Amino acid sequence: MSEIPARCASFEADLSAWIDGELDAGRSAELRAHLAACAACAGRVEALRAVDATLREVARASGPAETARIERMRAATAARLRGDASGRLSRRSAPRRRRMVTTLAAAGAAAGIAAIVLFAERTEPTRETTAIARPAPPSPSAAASHAIAEAEQRAAERPASDAFASKGASTPPETPTATPSDEELELASALVAEERGAPGPGDLATPIRERIAALAPADREAVLAAVPRLRAMAPEERAALLERARRAREHPAE
Amino acid sequence: MSEVDEDVRLMLALRAGDGSAFEALFRRWSAPLLRYLDRMVRDEADAEELVQETFLRLYRARERYRPDARFSTWLYTIATRLALNELRRPRRQNPHRSTDDEDAPVVLPHGGARADDVAHARRIGEAVEGALGTLPERQRAALWLAAVEGLSYAEIAASLATTEKSVKALVHRARLALAERLGEKWEART
């Protein structure tokens, strides 16, 4: 370990900041000039950079091993967001608590948390769960919600909705019900937005469910048949569809 | 749309009630958070727990989110504070906790570390990671966030609730300590 020349010592504290691009232009230029003239300091900068290269390599190499852990955390986070206090990850195993979800939902977990049903759905895609697990809305629309759940269950049981639900299915498969109208799509979309955690001002959610419940049975089925497809869409895709439907309704001539 | 904008967009969507935005944010950020927290708490199960907790807090705080700070700063601030709290728990015996004097002058050996072999540095990543674990926790956080996650000193200062000047010293001392360890490895090899 040799003595540090004063000139070098004056730059020492700035070496890392320089590597990180945190020096101002003036100081940066001075340091560059010094490094060009001082092999010892240039060597130190290289040694410091080697640390970064090593750390990044370490980070990169650990990536693949993390996949299973991330999946486990995702399931556990979803469970906890549903308000499932016992869903706290029991360290090494991610519990699959489908039944717990249902129970909690029936108990009326906070409406905002309904959004997370979707999140959990990816982890464990079971249509019957999502149909059942939707938290019961406030009592005025309980009946409407029940009707929706029932109809949705029927819709879910049709093989066609599998293809609807599968991501990337660009063309809807044949269904026994009519293709939903724009207004029906709008309703379905609003329903999906609501389940994704848009409880909004509270007066928004109930009318959607009631409006759907008030439809003729065939129309209601058409709305609900569209729900899985809408669920599979990215938010902006859904928003665009909704906008088109709204325009079509407001300007039917176009 | 830049990656940064995408985070802001997702966070605003989440604030507006779009639950799918939460999943997207989880997908984007869980891996970097996990590798950071692995290094911070040095226990896989604890790190996983803290990743979850970070996202839960993010979710609960969604309505307070304002797009005036980078999303990553916000996220790492939550994660860092959780990690530092975790390390202060009594069951943790961290011998380095109190040695982290940010205002002490940086004293360096000169010419101690060999600088010319990045490829070899990769091969001894394990040793460096071990050395990383022996650093004081704030140095460890600062270096990882700067060198691996690419946060600015201002962002790291926010995460650690300190000044940029302190971050500059923390990062430099951490990097030097690891460079010395790398240097020793090289010396030992020759």
C-alpha cells in the first residue's frame, strides 16, 4: 500500500461518483484529464468498475433461479391482497386457498379487493372460482349479483368461453348466444373494470350490475359471455373497445 | 412510451382502480426487488416476505401516488425502509449496523486493487457477493442501487432518507471495499 500523491488524493472521493455519472461537467473534465495522465488512478477506476461488472453478473446469473420464487410470491401476495391474513406466505410453500377465497368473498371482502381476484386468476385459472369468488356487492344489488353469478356460471360452463378466456384468442369462437351488441359489450366492460378494483364513488358499481341483471335472459348471457374475453384484454384495449361502443351508441349513423 | 412512463401509466391506472395494473407492476418489478432484498437481508424467505410487503404497501398507498417522482424511487424507498427495519429486529445480529459512519473521511490504499481483469471478476462473483454481505447495510444498499439497479444518487438519497453527499461516500466506500476484496483474490491467485 503506497502513499497517495496529493493530486491523486484530491480526486479520490470523486472516482465512484464519476463512474456513476454523478459529477458535474467541470469536475468530470478535470478528473478525465487526471486519469489520462495517472496510471495509478486510472487503474483504480478500472478496479472499481470491475466491482460493478461482477455485481451485475451476479445479479444476472441469479435471475433464472428466481422464477419459482417469484411465482410463489405472486400467489402469496394475491392471497394477502384478498384480505386473507392467513395467506401470509408460510415461507417455502405458497398455499392454494381457493376455498378460503370463496369464503372471504362471501363475507364481503372490500370491494376494491375484487380487482385482485383477477390477479389470482392468472396464478390459478379456474373459472368456477372467479364466478363464485366475486365479492358480494352491497345488499341492494345482491339479487342482481346473484343472477349475474348464476348466468355467468352457465356461460362459463359452455366450452366456447374457454377460448374466449384464453389470451390471444383474437376471434371469438362460436357461441350459442348472439354476439353481444355494443351496448352489451359496454356493460360487460364496465363490469370487468369494476371487478378490477374500480369501486369508484360507490354509486357506480351497483347500477352496472343491476342494469345487466335487468336485461332479458338471452341478452344477459351475451353480456356475460363477453366478460371472459374482456378480462383477458389489456386495460387500454378494453378502454378502446368501450369507447367504440359508446360512439356507436351515440352516433348510430356512423 | 418509455419504460419509465410505462410505470407511471400503470401506477396511475392502479390508482384509478385497474387491478390488472398491479399485476403488471408486480411482473415488472418483483425480480429486481427480490435480488435487491436478497442482498439486503441475506435470507431468501425474509427477502420474499419483504417483496410481498413492498407490493402490499404500494397497493395500499396507490391513492397517494403522484407521478412527480420516478416510480422506481418510490418502490425502492418502500423496500429499503422495510429492509433496514428488518435488519434492526432484535433477532438479527448484524455486527456492521453501527459502524456505518457516513461522515468519516474516506481513507484508501493506493494501487492495492488489480484492475485489469473484468472477466476474472465475473468468475469470482461469489466471493464478491460474500464480501457485499459483510458491508454495512447502508453501504450495501447504496452500492447495489447505484451499480446494479442504476438509480441516481438523488434517488438513493431519497430511499435511504439521507443526502446525496452521504450517498456519494457510501457508494464509494462500498465499491472500494469490494475492489480490495477482488484485488486480494487476484493477488492470492498469482
